[in-house]
Amino acid sequence: MHPNSLPGTPTFARPTGASGRRLVLLNLTLLMPSFDIVSKVDPQTLENAINTAKKELATRYDLRDTKGGIELNKKDNTVLLSSENSMRIKALEDILLTRIVKQGIDGTALDFTAEEQASGTLVKKTVKVRAGVDKDAGRKIIKTIKDSKIKVEAQMQDDQIRVSAKKIDDLQAVIALLRRTDNGQPLQFVNMKS
């Protein structure tokens, strides 16, 4: 292995010079254009949206006497909604979603699928903020890319997907394809290397 190549990447030898005795190693992974597909939410923007939703909750006439409210848990990356009944929980969901979209965060970044739970006199619901591309969504995205027959390689790396190709045009075609399809969560395309 050549000292300048990364471990786990294929390297190929090519003879140089008239005698062909000296070898130069090329790392093809480093030479290929690539980008990463990620799904993340800016924590400061999310916090601003939650604070704006709290202010609206305090000023709305129909929700003025509501016990509970909206709380952000930064550690678990969740939002806790609590109120007296499920009708008001739905109103809190609507306020939260409206404020998040107005702050420029994609509404699909929130997972409202969790069930409501009774806790004493309050009903609580935990809304998960999606961060990272999970395994199922990653498989779906990779399948979409492979079914398109665009000459690229896509591979899952932790909570992101690395896409590499010989031409930048193919990478741009993949970005356009994924923007047109519904993936169930917001995607960002970062680290474009040519």
C-alpha cells in the first residue's frame, strides 16, 4: 500500500519511465468526483422555530388556557407536545409545523407518527426530528439511483450516502433525480468534490 492512499480503497499500479521499473500508485477513489447525501436540520433554526411557536401558543385565544406546551429536547433531538386533550395536541402540531416551514426547514424533518400518551391530566406526544439518513431510507435512495441506470456508485456510510462517478454531469443528474422523487425526509447534497 502506498503511504498517500487511504486504507480500504483500491489502488492500481502503472509503470512509468523508459525502464518501467518504478511504479506510481493511483488511488482512483480520490480521483473520482463525488458528493454526500445527508439529512440534517440546523439546530439553531429549529430552536428559533420552537420559540416562535411558543410565542404563538401564548397569544392564541383558543389556546390561552392550555396547560403544557411545546418543549425542545436537544439531547434526544425530539419535541414534546403536551396539552389537556388530543384536539389541542393537533392544534400544537399545526402551530409547530407552520413555524418550522416558515423558518425554512422542510416539514418532513418532523416525524409525527408517535402515538399520544396520557400522563395524569395531560396528553403528551413526542415528535422526533429526523437527523441522518436511516438504513431503510438509504436502501430506498440507493435503489432509486441504481434503477435510473445513471453510471454512478452509491454506498451507505453511517448516516449518509456517498455517490461517486467518473463525470460530474452524472452526479448532477443524480441530484436532479433525487430532488424530483419523494424520499420521506429532507435531503441535502454536500461535499461535492471534482
